[in-house]
Amino acid sequence: MGLSVVLTPQSLADLQEIVAFIARDNPERARTFGNELIDKALSLTTFPDRGRIVPELADPDVREIIHSSYRIIYEQMPDAVYVLRFWHGARGEPTIK
């Protein structure tokens, strides 16, 4: 069995903002896209090392996978994978606490 995946409060706030933004034009797509992001994040339960190291941090424990134009930034810890941010690539560098 793989590691558990935990969505941090910041990543949940990011997700809510993304879905609200898309919903202004297409509520159904907002719902399905939000689910796609969650599914992609949950896929980290197996082989979390597959993501690349976040270039801005150069910390081998903080990695990212890409879905569409979004970066799913996460930290791999011994007990779980913590999703730190869902970040649109056009927004520049994310703040990671």
C-alpha cells in the first residue's frame, strides 16, 4: 500500500479559487476539472518520486507534477505526501510555506 495523500489548507484554498474562477464561464467544467486535479494529486499515493524537484526551491523533498497548465506541488514525508499548492503556471512562482 502507498503513502496517504493529504491536501493542506493552502492547497484546498487554491483548489477552491481555481474552481470558482472556471465556474464563472463553465460550472460543469469547473467541477470536473477540480476533480481531475484531486485525482492527479491522489495518484501520488504510488510512486511519489515521479515528480520533478521544484526548481525554485531545489529541495529534493518538494516536488511537482503537472496537470494541464497547473502545477501540483507536494512534499514527500515519511508518513504521507502533503499537497502544498495547486498553482497555475502563468501566475509566476508560488509561495510555499
